[in-house]
Amino acid sequence: MSSTDDSASAPMTDEETASAGFADDGKNTIGSQLASRLREAIISGELEAGSKINLDKARRTFNVSLSPLREGLARLISDGLVEFQDNRGYRVAPISLANLEEITTLREELEVFALRESMRIGDVEWESNIMRSLHRLNRTDRDASRPETLELWEALHREFHLTLISGCGKPLLLHFCGLLLNLNDRYRRAFLIRTSGDRNVGQEHSEIAQGAVARDIEYATDKLRQHIHRTGTNLRNHLATKGIV
């Protein structure tokens, strides 16, 4: 997807689009499904940071017309994962130390606030969902030598963090926290491909969850802030070893 030819070809028929696994089901447009597929490709590193997204090649790869493809890319621009420049086209957003530091700082503020609000007004169902999510995550292996385990663990890890704050009652806040998790995941995936981690993340998750359901606001929020900060520090060190500034 990184060549420079952005020429368009004939539009795909409905049958051809459906054969690629995309179909407008009334809930998720083809554009939104494409956005999800491309988002995962970017976060996983399949599409490299800073690389050009060739529209014609992407159209052929996903067997779709340009209209839903552009819709999907527009969604990723708003997510901060794709950039568009006149006369240059679409490109995967680059990564940098400054970008990671900003993401980490915002996560420490917004996720901690969302957790505080969730503990203040969350109900019993919220508490139950946290413990179920924690159990699934802690029962899932994460092995750098087996890439397939990373994908499942990442999905459950994201679910856990979003479940923690799901009781806050603030849709915009949840939206922003979700965007920051996506942006942060780009950095963590690259780190996890090379290592399974250097600390007991499972214990950290358990401490946060137990503090949350016990409504111990200071304990749980402090544990979450430390957890996010330690992850940010590990990722900054990883970028430094790669010479990324």
C-alpha cells in the first residue's frame, strides 16, 4: 500500500465488494468496516508509521471502490492515525517521542478522571463487568514468540481499560479515552513484538480493578496513574533504543 500511484480504476460491483467481506448491513457501513480494518493494520504495524497509503493498491487489496475507502480514511484522520496533505495524498501518521509523551500525559489525566467518575456513579453491573474483563485478560497468554497471542491479549487489554471507565456517564470523555488508547497501542505493539514485558502487568491490572470495585478512589486512581506512567516510560526507552526522537 505504499507505492505512489493513486490512480483510480472502475468502481466495484456490490457482489465484488461483498466478496471481500464488506457489506453495508444497516449498522456498519462499508466505510466504517474499512476504517476498522485499516485501524488494526496501522496499530499492529502492518502499515508502517509515515508510509504512504496508495489508494489504488488499497482499493484492489480490499476489493472496494474509492468512495468507501475515502470514507474510512477520513475516520482515521479524525482518530489521528492517518494524515492527508494536498498534492501528497494519504499517509500513516508518524510516531515520535513528543507524540508519545503527549499521549501518556493525556491518558494519565483523562483516564484517571474517568475512573474517578466511574467509581462515584458506577453501578453493580459496572463492577461485575470489570471483574469479568479482568478474568479474561489475566487468563490470556502474551508471548512475544507467538504473535497470534499478542493480538488477542491486546483486544482484551483494551476492553479492560475501557470497562474500567465505562461507568463514568460521559460519552465524550469515553470517546477521547478510546482515541488515546488507539494512539498508545501503536507504540505498545512494537514494544511487545520484541518483549513480553518487564513487569507483572497482571498484578497491576488486578490492583486497579480491586480498588475500583471497592470504591477506594485514591488507591485505584493512583494505581492507574502509575500503571499508565510506567508503560509510557518503557515505551519512551524503547523509542530511544530505536533512535526515534
